[in-house]
Amino acid sequence: MRSYLSKSSLTKSYLYSTSSILMAFLSILLWYKGMSITTDVPYKPYIEVSIVLYVAHIFCFLKAVKVKENKVLLLINLIIYNLLLVLIITYAFMISFKY
């Protein structure tokens, strides 16, 4: 019974961690695509979708931290989390200068 539970939690950890990494990469990709649009366009929906994926990334990251089985994926998630946070703050900073 114990081995089944540990395998189940390990699978959950991989599931949450990999989905978190996937959402983070999609968020970075959409952020980059949104920033490559010309500056004449004031509304950039790619950035907003990127922020929604960022929030989903945080949710999956917190779920993976609760399980705490896979330390390497958690470290990768933490690094990506900080990168996304910097990108979103940079975008907000650029908007504040534009308006």
C-alpha cells in the first residue's frame, strides 16, 4: 500500500511540475510574440494571455511544492517563475512609460 501511495504522489509531482513548465514556456512564448508586435498597437492580447498562463503556472507550481517529490523539476520551476515575474514587471514598467 505504501509503495502505491509513493508512486501516486511521484506521478502527481511529475504531472504538476511538467504542466507548470509547459505553461511557463507558453507564457514566455506569448510574451515574446506580444512584445514583437509593433508599438503602434496599444492593445496586446498576447501579453494578457501570457499573464493568465503565468497565474496557472503559479497554481501548478504550488501544487507541485505541496507534493515535494521531484526536487530538480521544482528548481527548474522556481527559476522559470522568477524569469516570468521579471518579464511581467518589465512589461508593466514599459506600459507606465507609454501612458
